[in-house]
Amino acid sequence: MVALCQRIGDAEHADLTVLQIAAYLHDIGRSYQDNSNGAICHAEKGAQLAKPLIKDLALSFDQKQNILHCIKAHRFRGNCRPETTEAKVLFDADKLDAIGAVGIARAYLFAGELGARLHAPEIEIKDTRAYSREDTGFREYKVKLVKIKDRIITAAGKKLARDRHQFMKEFFKRFSCEYIGEL
């Protein structure tokens, strides 16, 4: 994810110092969200946890505020929207990390951690619940991943998103066919 931030950040003329620190710290609050089954927003908690960590860094006040903003604004389902170039880059890199081949792998890893089934085609997606046995990798694709390419903000990110989105579409089409024995 840091390398993706660097790649997009270079293209978008971002402050790479701010971006790199924010990238390393952006998921620092993840365990709070996971342990609360989603009740705590990891982005908001992460910004709180990062504040004392960056306090003594040799950065300007604005850079420190930007790091906290980047962390707080990186979440797909969050309430804070990315306003700075660096926050937009981090947002995009985080979303891009959730789609394509890596995104598919992550979706199934998360589903496995929840004890979810491989697939549950007999249940309508709208009737499934997050953080449950029904929270399959396919559900994550249908509920979240398929929408990500349209949420990407930066020009550099949009190009990467198109390619990764197309890969996911082809994968899940094939997955569905194989699951029912058509291929």
C-alpha cells in the first residue's frame, strides 16, 4: 500500500512525507473496529491513536494535521471525506488495495477469519449480514468491491481502478460458473 501511495502520489504531486507517514499509520485503529464487529470506525480511532505518535516529528503543524486528516478520511464507509491531495491519494490507494487480485484475496481472507462459507448463492445478498457466516468473499464483491472504481478520486488512481475492476468482474464470473459446475 505504501508503494501504491508513492506511485499515485508522484503522479498527483503530493507531499510524499505526509503521505508515507499516513500510509504506514492509516490502519492503526483496525483492531478496534474488528473487535467491535464494526461498531468503532477504525479511521476515526486511527487518527486519535496517531496524534501522539506524530506529535514530536520534525514536521509543520499543517503537515501533522494533514496526516491525521488522511487517516481519518481514508475509509470507504467513513463520514470524513478526503480534502487534501494527500488524503485523496491515500483514499485511492487504500481502495485500490481492496480490488483486483489482492482485493479478492483479502476478501476471502477476511471471510475465512469470520468463519464464513466459501459461497452462499441460495441467500439473496440483500438478506446477508456483515461480520457473519454469510459474509463471503462474493458478498464483499457484490456489496462493496464492485462500487470502488466509481469512488476513486485521482486521475492516476482511476486508470489503475479500471484494470483491477475488470479483473474482478472476470474472476467472479468464472467463480460463479465453476461453483455451480458449468466450467
